[in-house]
Amino acid sequence: MTGTSVAIASKYLLQGKVVGIPTETVYGLAASMYQPDAVKRIFDIKNRPVSNPLILHVADLESLEPLVKEIPPQALQLAAALWPGPLTMVFNRSERVPDIITGGQSTVAIRIPAHPLTLELLQTVKQPLAAPSANKYNYISPVTATAVEEMLGEEIPYILDGGPCQKGIESTIVAFRNGELQLLRQGAYTEMELRKVTGKRIVQEETDIRHPGMYKKHYSPHTPVIVMNEIKEVVNKLKPMRVALISFFNPYDHITVERKVVLSPKASLEEAAQNLYASLYQLDKESYDMIIAEKLPDTGLGRAMNDRLSRAAVPY
Ligand code: TXA
Ligand code: MG
């Protein structure tokens, strides 16, 4: 069932059930951290390996404190400037955080999401909520309650409908190592936005912790996706294959594929991010033989989108 009642969502969570929740990035599949069976259910519903850790969502810094060993000064800076918002930070975890959340690692990923309904829900349940994106493992993340209903509706009792996700792409994930900020996943906050807050460059080193960058095939529709730097007329020769094209702002009028989606006619990366997963999901339902996606400019949010597209794509 889908609805807008925080009271119903909260009741199910406290009963140890798994519930769909809206966030500003993508929809989440939530369970209370204190309900191990419900957390286990999340992995079952998603077909996700238990070694892949979950993000905890909390309402405020006060609720975060008991979950971590310490809060690095840079994390406090980032929290003050960017939370609630699409930033996930990785901390050394306290004893309170169950192994099932962290995949047995000594760290835990936490964020304060910026969606009013989910903040209200967190304040009501007064417990951290573990929530990965509400999709099957490796599939595209849902950005509307309807998409969650279609993907997982039969497996969960309630989806809290908070409207379409404002950002449309997952949170940026960072970790702190030896006083440096490490980027573990590109996301809805750009590197520039993080850098403005900390005044420091962000390193992208290989780490031994398990993080999203390790999972190469991800975020992918069932339809084969090909990413191209520019769309050339040779694409017209792909007929009789049924091809759909996703471009940034260019309508590619001289290309004659069966279906075209322009992510942002006004060339806004923010708007394109809002539409990316929704478009991939819609095209996947229309079952083309192939989706051709134009690579986005490799700056700002374009980088996060290119990261997702490259993981959705088949090599060609
Ligand atoms: O925007 C988001 O972050 C959404 C919404 C629902 O909050 N959530 C989300 O969760 O994208 P998920 O599970 O689909 O992706 C979280 C990623 C996982 O791939 C996992 O590898 C990484 O976060 N992660 C979780 N705990 C971690 C940890 N302790 N260290 C490093 N990476 C971690
Ligand atoms: Mg995910």
C-alpha cells in the first residue's frame, strides 16, 4: 500500500516491518536498526549480498553521536553546512551498531536526509533507520513511490509517498582517513560543494573498505545500455533494432531512432539528474533492444551521472 501517513509507516517500522521511504535523493527501503530480522529482510527483498553494508539515516547529530566512536572536525563542518542533505559520511562505529548493518566492518555510513516526511518519520520512531535504495540489487534506484510499488510493492506493507525525489541521484559518500577527505561515491553533492565547506581537496584513493565504487555492474536497467560521447548519424543504421536515445539537451533531430528523451532542454545538470533514473526506468519498461545514452559533461553533477551510466552500460 502507498500513502502519506507517517503514523502508519512508523507503526510498521516499530513492528519490525520493512517500509519504503522517500528521500531527496532516491527512495529507500527502511528498517529500524534495532530490528535485526527486518534489517535481514532488506537484504532478502533486494537480493543484496550481506557483505554490502547499509546506510543509517538519523534525524539529527544528537542521534548520530551514540552510533560512532568520534566525529572528526571535518565531519562536523560538513554536517553543519550540508545536513540535512545528500551527503553520507563514514565513521568508526560504536558497539551499538549491529554487524548486519556494517557487513562486519568497523565503520558505519550515516546521513541526515533532507525530506520533510522522512525527517518527521525519524523523529517519530526515534530510532536510526537502515535504508538502501529501494530497488533490486544492481537495478536502477526508484525516484517515485509508484516505481517502488512496481518494483517491490508485493514484498512490503507500506510505501510512504513523498512525491518525486528532488535530486534523483544517490547521496555523495565520503570517508575520513588521516585527516583527509576521501570520496567513495560521487553523488548529489558535487565535489565543489564539499570543497567549499572544508577548503580541502578530496582524494579518490583506493581503500580496503567495502564501498560502492567496488561494485562495477550496478544501477543497470535490463535493456542493454551503451554510452557514447557524441551521438553520430551512424546510429540511424541500427534499424531495424528498436533503439531509444537519452541525451542531455540536444534533441538530435537528424537521428531517427524509435524514441528519444532529452534530460534537460535548458541544459541544467540538476534537471538532468532529476530525470535520469526516471527516464532509464521508463525506457526499460518500454523494452527497446538498446538504450543509447549520451555522456554528460564531466563536471559537477555530470560526473555522478556519468559514473552511474558507466556502471549501467555494457562494454562495446
Ligand atoms: O542517497 C542515498 O544514499 C540512498 C538513500 C535511500 O539514502 N541510499 C543508498 O543506499 O544509495 P545504497 O545501499 O543503495 O548505497 C549505499 C552504499 C552501498 O553501496 C555501500 O557499499 C556503501 O554505501 N556503504 C555503506 N556502508 C559503508 C561503509 N561503512 N563504508 C563504505 N561504504 C559504505
Ligand atoms: Mg543502491
